[in-house]
Amino acid sequence: MIYAEVTPNPATMKFVSNHILAQNGSIYEFNSEDETKLAPFAQRLFSFPFVSKVFITQNFITLTKIDGLEWDDVMLELREYISNYLNSGNDLFLEGVDAKEDDNAETSATGITDHSKASTPIEERIVELLDEYIRPAVEGDGGAIHFKSFEEGKLNVVLKGACSGCPSSSVTLKAGIKALFDRMLPEVKEVVAEEL
């Protein structure tokens, strides 16, 4: 079963499944069809000429469309296609497309495990706060957020999926993330996001 949700980013739509699509919090982001050799599902989604990015994690897919096209014109077709593909039992990923602990934009399928990058007690606390308070809200909007680094009061995070390129992501950073850290971990003086 698939249903579509609007995200704060007008260029993206979130398609939610009642089945797990990516195990253990893995994230797969494809910025072009060239990156989908071991991901037949993503490759098929790029066969729609208006799809410009595919993001897959847990139980949802976030698709980014090209400008000049309205979601209302294609949403039902996409939802039906995704549902049929998933119900057919076809593979989403082939062996070898394992999520990598790498946030390099050139990597076709990227999975980031935040805890692997936390090396100090304060970084571990930052990751805990992101996991508990921020991640659920960001995932609810079709995106993902990951700890990248913390140095001299500056927290660097990575935004993916619907958050990448979203006009309201700066509001999320200032009103949501920074406000949370002001209350719960004032050692964080600034929050900076990288979009991959």
C-alpha cells in the first residue's frame, strides 16, 4: 500500500509504503540514472522524464521533479507505478549496493550511521538529541538529517531527501534545531547544514 504526502519542499513528494524499503536506517540517494546500476527500482523511477532525484529510506521514497510540472499531473501515475512495482516482488537493490558510511556527494547510494562519527561525549549527546527530537520531524517531511561534525561550538549537519534544496530548511535550522540546542545543549552556538 502506497500513499503520497506533500513535503515542505515544493519540488519533492513523499511516497510512503507499509513495508520496509531500506534496512537499519540505511539511506539511498540517487541524483541521476547513471548512479542506479545496482538499484533497479530507482532506475525505473528515472524512466519518468520528470524525475530528477530519488531518495529511499526506511518505509518511504522521496522523489524530486523537474521545474514546470505540477505534482497533481503525475502523482496518481507515480503512486500506482510504485505500488505495482513493490507488490510484484521485484528487487529494489541488487547485491553490492550496500549503504556506505560515506557522505560524499559522488557516492550513488549513501547510508550514514551518525554514531560512527561521534567521537566525544558532547558529540554523542548531539547525535542523541538529533535522533530523538529532530530526525522524526525531518523524516516526516520526507528528508533525513545526519551529524557531520562539531568543532568550536559549530555543529555541521547533512540534509538529504526533501530537505535538500527546500526553501524552508533554513527555518528548520534556526527555529527548530538551533532552538532545541539552545535549551538542551548550549555548547552548540551555531548550526550549519550541507545539502548533498
